[in-house]
Amino acid sequence: MHPILVAVRAALARGPVAAGSPPDPWHAWLLVALARQVDRQRWLVRIQRARLLEDSGQGGVPGMPGWRFCFHGVGLCLTAPDGETIDVDDHGDGGLTIDPYFFTQRILSLPRPALPEERLLAFLPTADAMAAAIRELMEEALLVPGEGGHVFRVLPELEERAAALASIDFSDAERRVRWAEHLGDLDLLARERPSAASQARGTAQRAAYKRYLLARIARDATARAFLDPLEAVLTPAEFVEACAGLIDASVGATSGHAIERLDAHPDYPVCPAVGRLLARADPAQHHPYAVHAAARYLLRRGIERDRAVAVVTAFARVEVVAGYRGNPFLGKLALLLLEHAPPHALAALRRGLRSNTPSVRTLVAASLAALGQPWCLRELLLALDDAATFEESASVRAALSWLGSDEARAAVVRWKQTHVLRVTEGPGYGWEEVQEASADESLAYEIDERRAWSDAVRPAIDPDFDRVVWG
């Protein structure tokens, strides 16, 4: 029998700690939390059957003040007054099947996690890290793969013990110590029962945990998922070195995430690998994500500025990124140039306002509206003149309406008088209708998100930026 199952069985029976090496506590607490999830999902199914007679819609749960429900596809999500989110798809088994996404979202939503979930978050603090560790439990046959391999169930023994595990009061000090001993959580044990011997064992466990994380970031498939937990256990110099290895290895999602984590620590030593990434980045080959992260890192630190601006400008000129209809990072690249190198930004901003990617148009239009300078109004008016459809102009019109000047309002009225909204015949709504209905709300959200950025960069931008650039 697997050491984790032996440990859980002994802890429940209040028996002696099993001989031999203890289980890895990050995996052990994860498995216990998954079994407790089963009990929570079963509870949701009971609530659905007893209180939600219709399997559609959303609203307050009858008889449960503060609880909200939302049906989605074959699933039901319940949200507690304290924020806990329980989401379950109907697999016909009464809530036994676990979706890793729903599980991680619930764990992260807990305002006051009990000991198993608290320790799980201490070892695996992100959804990606938890999901990667779940895959490791599946490889060890501690979970039963479901249809398609994405969802899963815990072993029958743990399903049977789910209610017992969920009912344990882990606030009891003696119980916490017993479970720490059984599950091999020597770091927790050292804090609950401090002594020279327990401190030494806790130190040894922390070293083992560090080795575990370092081994995972050495694998392409798991490097990104385990980088965030590793950040908490390395010194600044060690973390820079670990990230440098990932950055030198590729120009992709993992290297981009590593740069973003470094960027969050302006007091850490500068990582030379970031500049090396920009030197080998190819607009015809690479996705812009890592390039944007690298350029932002260097520009914020005033390092290799000319190279960063040149590379960003080159990637902003890419019309279609492989796998997309357009360039999904055009807006972010354009705004990075506006913040750090305004003379190079206007062409990219103009392409962003006319992009075939709605999110890019919304981001740029909202950023110009938030800045609210005269040049922003002029650029939005030019983009509106170039727009041929309601879909193309939705974000621009919303931005002009938000600015609220007489000229902006008049331009929107004129444009709408000379163009026709495509209305879907029959039931349902077309994409252009959906865009039209949500444009104002989407823009307002994006403006709110960009408010701090716009307040910070506005003083450095000439109000007649466009005329200064183009003469």
C-alpha cells in the first residue's frame, strides 16, 4: 500500500506512525484535501436536489441566506457568503468526480482554510502547482482517471472516508500534531512542538521540499507550474539564477513567466539572461508574451533600452501571430512603447485601435480614454472614421462617449446614422450584437484597470503627442 494511504489510515485510527520514511507532506495533504473535496461536492448535490428544483439560471439559494447559485452547462456553482466557491459538473455519480480546475478554485477561495487546505496552500500556493501535483498523484495511481483523463476520482477507500476526513476538527492542538507526524509534515511539527530535534527535522524537510521544487522546474512540462512555490524558498540570488536557466532555455510561456516573477522584485539582482532572450527573439518565430515581459523588465530598469525598444517595435509590426487571427499582444506592446519611448508608439497605437482582435481594440481605446489628452481624442476620431462596422467601432465609440466632449458625442451620432448594425434573424444574438451590448461595460472595466497606469504616465506625455511626433 502507498505510504500516504498507510499514513491517512493510521491517523484516522489514531494508531502509531508507520515505520520507514514518511510520505512527502505536499502530496499527503493534497490527497487529504481531495478526499475532503468529495464530501463538499456531495453536499452541493444534496443542496441542488433539495432546494434548486430548476436546473438553470442563477440567484439566491432558497432557505440559505447569503448563498448564491449559478447553473452553467452541466454544472452548478454555489458561492458562500464568505466567498468559498464550490463548482461541480454533473457526471452522474452524485459529486464523486473532481475537476482539478474547480478544486483549485475552491481551495484558493477559502477565507479561513482548515489545516489540510492551509498546509496544501503552504506547499502548493497556486492553481498551476496544485494541478501539476494532482497529475503526479495520478501517475502514482493514487487517483482514478475519469473520462478524457482530465477529471478524476479519489480511490474508493478515500471516498468512503471522505465524510470522516471532512468532519475532523483540526483546531485541536493534539490532533494537529498527530496528523503532522503521520503525514510527515516535520516543518509543521517543529512549530507545534518546538525542540532542537524537531527543528533539525523541520530543516531537513524544508531542504527536501526545495529539492522537489528544483527538480520540477528542471522539466519543461512542469517548470512554469512550480516556479512560484520555489520563489518563496530561495534567496534572491538563487531565484535569479534559477530563472536565468529557464529564460536561457526558451522564448516562450515559461521564460515569460520567469521574467514576470523577476520583474516583481526590483530589489533583486539584475538577471542578464533577460537581455539575452531579446537578442535571440525572432518576430517571425516567437510569441510576443516573453518578449513583452523581457522588454518591460529592461525598460523599467533602464537597461539595454535601445534594444528593447527596437525589439518591441518589431514585434508590434507582426500582423498575425501563429495560432491567432491577429496579434494578441499588439495593445500591450503599443502601451509599453507609449510609456517608455513615446516617439515609437503612435504607429502601434493606431494599428491597435484598428486591430481585428477585439481585446486589443478595447485595451488601446480604454487606455486613451483613461489618459484623456487632446491627442487621444484625435486618434479615437480618426479610428472611428476608418471603422466600417459596428463591431470594428464598438470600443472606439465607447471611448469617445466616455470622454464626453461635444465633438466626441457628435462624431458618434454621425457615425451611427451612416452605418447599420447587423441584426441576427431568428432566436439568439450575433457576435456584433453581443459586442454592441457589452462595449460600454467592457470599456469601463478596462479603464478602471488602467487608471493607475494612466495617472503615472500622463505627466510624461505631451498633450499634443501626435502632432509632436508627426510634425
